[in-house]
Amino acid sequence: MLVLASLTQPLAAQESGALMARGIAASAALDPRAAATDFEAILARDSLNAEANWRASLALVDIGKQTPDNVKSPVRDSLYRLADRYARRAIRLAPNHADAHFTLAMAAGMTALTVGIHQQVHYAIEVREEALRALQLDPTHDGAMHVIGRWHAEIKRVSGFELFFAKKFLGGQVFDEASWPEAVHWLEAAVRGRPDFIFHRIDLALIYADLKRYVDARAQVDVIPTLPTQDVLDPVYRADAAALKARIANKRDGN
């Protein structure tokens, strides 16, 4: 029996390694369903594999986000909740891994779309904390930079009454720290860190448009058609960029 165990354990490790490589390749090929299948196959055998947990979480987020937020979808919402659980497990297993914290920031942000207002505030606070932790561990993490920049922008876009309610009654005092300069700073940093990633560019362009910096916004959307497809939603982001370009075509800065 000991001999059999010694033979099967390396084989299992080799199989897990092959599944991991195949899942990573599927993610790169923008096939999150295949990627999730491979990562979850690893977890079925070894639920304590930290990398499989955070990679499975990201794959599930990529599947879920293909259903628009304004469409009621219990299936999508359950994917986000499962992604959230995988990400939390990854952090318990690898508390000093930047990608694990970034993944929880992503999963928590998506899960927030499925819950009530009180929990949304809790998740919004957690998104910021997890992205900041990822940046502490890896100051070059462009994904975490994007999350922080978008956090600032989304809070600033909330109506005055809703923001007052969240801060006054739901424990969202940290929202006082949100600012447009921080939104710009972090999205510009994300673009510098990964200049060929459409998602960084479109969110930065939208922030510039909010600030009536239309020349800068146009500079971002003009480059998007030249960039490679690297995200399952890149066709949507390309369409968003085209729509934004048309909307601000004749606008001057500050007007």
C-alpha cells in the first residue's frame, strides 16, 4: 500500500499541474467556462489549492459579467457568490498573495450587485480594502490600481442623498475619502501599467468625460480600436468607447 501511495501521489500532482496549465490557457483564450471547469476539477481533489481557488473565482466572475447587471439572473448571482467564497478561501490559504486579494476585490464588487443596500455598503468598503492590500503586496498590480480608481469614481457618481444615507446610517464614512483626483491618479497608473488593456482605457475615458476633460477622453477612446482583445467583455467596451466618442465629439473641455 505504501508503494501504491508513493506512485499515485506524484501522478495526482502531475494531473493537477496539467489541469492548472490548461485552465490558465483557457483563461488566456477567453474561455472562462473551460477554465472554471479545470480549476474546479483541481479543487474537487484539493480544495486547499490557493491558486486554483483564486483562478476559479476570476473565471466565474468572467462568466457572470457576460450577463448585464440590469438583467435579472439568479444563475449569474450564484456564480458571483461562489466566486466570492473561492476568493475568501484563497486569502485564508495565501494571505500574502496579491492576486488573491485582487480577486476578492473583484468578486466582492460583483456580489454587491446581488444584495441589499446595507450589504452593498459593506462590500464597497471591502472592495477598497482588498484592492489596497493587493497594492501593498504588489505595487505594480494594474488590476488593483483599476479597482481603486473605479472605486473613487463610483462613489463620486452616487447622488448626494444616497451618499449621505450610506455614510450616516450604514457605516460608510470611508466614502468621504473618495475623490476625482484619486480616480484619475489610479486609472492613469493602471493604463501606464498595462497600456494595451481596453478596460483600463475605457474607464479612464469615462472619468475624463465626467470631469469634462474631453480632449483626454478622446485620446483614450481613439486608441481602443487598435488594441488587442484580452477580456471577454472587450467587444462591449469597444462599443462603449465608440458611443462615448460620438457623445463627446463636439464638446470642448470644461463645457
